[in-house]
Amino acid sequence: MLASIISSGMSKIGRRDDLGSRELFAEAFTECMEKVPNVDRKDIDAIYVGSQSEIYERQIMYGNLIAETAGLLPKPAIRVEGCAAAGAIALRSAIIDVMSGLHDIVLAVGVEKMTAQSTEVVTDALMEASEPTLEQSNGLTFPSIYAMMAMYHMHKYGSQVEDFARVAVKNHHNGSLNPKAHLQKQITVQDVLNSKIVASPLKLFDCSPISDGAAVAVVTKKEIARKYTDTPIHVLGMGCATDTLGLYSRNDISWPNAAYLACSDAYQMAGIDASKIRIAELHDAFTINEILLCEAAGFSDRGKGHLLVRNGDTSLNGKISVNPSGGLKARGHPTGATGLAQVYEIFLQMRNEAGKRQVDNSDYALAVNEGGSDAVVVSHLFDR
Ligand SMILES: CC(C)(COP(=O)(O)OP(=O)(O)OC[C@H]1O[C@@H](n2cnc3c(N)ncnc32)[C@H](O)[C@@H]1OP(=O)(O)O)[C@@H](O)C(=O)NCCC(=O)NCCS
């Protein structure tokens, strides 16, 4: 066991007009601290803050912004980046801090305020996480990058647009049970297929939305976790791997190799294999990506991820509940916050606090958070 998580909080995700990062963080932090009344704020030794872009709020110093809002100055407070993997990188940094013995209690934060900007500005800011020479300069966008992966997967393995649509239907269903989700409307396969094309074959409902939100987790040494709560969850393993920024340098764009390596490391560290995982929060920024990550996490053979959703194996109470929160697709995707929003869901699920979307027997859970087009992937494996 690497470390324990004794509390977690998350703001409502969505279009949060008039709220900036400070207020979104405050909402998540207040919920988190209410769950551990024995933790005095001054017991928090350090803060890591994941944020994707400095463009949305014209702010780089998220470490300071958050520490000040939390009343934690002059504690060390460091912003980490990694595009949409920033939240999991903040968690990983907090865990390493605690494991090193440097600190006892560390706060991991993820936050992003996106919706005050137009879709064009957000699309452009996201593309700063892509390869500059050929991909940015030729006008690629994240939807079009994942559309190419989808096309190739269809060509090579026979997945169909209906399989992608099934991922959206499943995750919208789960999101409809999550009062904090951005999109809480149930949809049908036909709704997905009839929605507007964003980058063929991906349509509006194949994409995660642009969202505002924050999520936090308190990490401690396993030896002291029970001083603060009877129901901590534990980090058994973690992994982090990278790949080329440009898709054109990869051998096979239908295989997310960094995700595979990040998951393999987490399994090895935890001493378990994929068959033990009951819940997974996977980075479904686009529906195809949930399918690719199911393969990389070992839930299916390579090239067969689409069969899981086709057969209902990844539905809420299927063999492996994938994205019970609604995932990025429906819970929403405030980029820097997403990695910790995944952890928030796992924290609730493992403590039987997930309400209408509670999954049975959630002994082991996996979170996979991705930055760029599978360019940096961070995984965490939990038990309780
Ligand atoms: C898909 C996308 C292009 C749609 O943006 P848009 O065309 O500007 O859409 P709008 O914001 O104008 O919204 C139009 C409607 O669709 C809805 N909507 C927007 N995005 C949606 C999504 N992804 N799924 C479902 N509904 C969505 C809005 O709520 C709105 O509904 P309303 O008219 O009932 O209010 C945008 O959400 C996007 O770029 N998503 C991907 C973000 C991304 O790449 N993240 C990083 C990945 S690592």
C-alpha cells in the first residue's frame, strides 16, 4: 500500500456561470473538510494543484490562488500540468510526497474554469497539448485526433459507430444518476447517431463537454489514516507513462501504449491483475477512448474493447462498471479537475456513498487519466 485517501470533495460540474476557480475549489474543499472534522487545516503540509491552461482565467499561479483561498499560506503549494492529466499528476505528486516521508498530510487539487471562453478559444488552448510542427499547424483539433483513432479502430477491428454511441448512452445513463454531473439527460443510440458531426465519425454526443469544476483529495500515510476516518481508501499501485506528442510517430494509433504501460505498472505494484477490478473511471474524453482504455487496462483483448459495451459488460452493474460517475462524457470534463473527479467517484463508491449509482462489491478500482492524445497517462489502483 502506497498511501491512503482520507477524504475527497467535488464541486458540481457544469457551466458554473459567475464562479471562478477560487469558488469552485472552495465548494469542493468545504465538502472534503466536512468529512474529516479531525483534520485541522493547519495539519495540511502541502498542496499540489492540477490545472490545464493558464489562458482561461489568465492565471498561472494556481498553487498560490488555491493556498490563499484555503487559508493555507505560507505552506508549499505547487501547480502541476499535463493537460487533462493534471489532476492525476497532482494526486501522484501528493502520494510521492507522503511516501517520501517529507509530509504527513497533502492536499491534491484539480481545477478548471473553461466555460467563460468560446469553444474556439478552448479548442485552441487544448491544442497546446499537441504536436506543433504537423498537427497544430495543419489545423488538427482534439476531436479530429480521436476521430482518426476511431477510424483506424473501425478499419482494423470492425468496431462500429453504434458501439461508440453505446458508450455515450451508458455514460449519460450513469450521469443521470449523478446529481453533480454536467449532463444528466438520458439519451438513445439514435440520439447519438443523429447528433451533429464534430469530426467524422465522432458526433456531438461522442464528445465530452467543456465544463467548469474542481475536485480535491486528502492524502496521508497509511499508518495514520485511521486517526482521521474509519473508512479511508488506499492506493495500492500507480503508473505513469508517456508517448510521442504526434500521432504520426506512433506505430499503431488504435493502441494507447502509454495507457497500457501506466496500467501495467499499477497492476504490478498492487500485485493484482485486471480481472480483480470491479470499478474503473476511464478517460472517455471521446467515446472511442473508453473503448481503447478498456483494452489498455486489460478488460478485453486488444481490438475487442467495443465488444464489452456491445455486450453490456461495462454498464453500471455489469462485469466491470466503467465510468459509474458518467465519465468525462456526462459527469463533465473540467480538464485539470478530471483526474481528481475520477478519484472522488471511486472514494464514494468504495465507501458505499454513491447513492443511486452505487455499484456492488467495489473492492478494487482503477482510475486512468490522460493528457494530450494518450501522450501522458497516469493510473491509480485503489482498494478499501
Ligand atoms: C463537442 C463540442 C465541439 C461542442 O461544442 P459547441 O458546438 O460549441 O456546442 P455548444 O457549447 O454551443 O452547445 C450546444 C448544445 O449542445 C450541448 N453540448 C455541448 N457539448 C456537448 C457534449 N459534448 N455532449 C452533449 N451535449 C453537448 C450544449 O449543452 C448545448 O445544448 P443546449 O443548446 O440545449 O444548451 C465541445 O463540447 C468540445 O470541443 N468538446 C471536446 C472538448 C475536449 O476536446 N476536451 C479535451 C479532451 S482531452
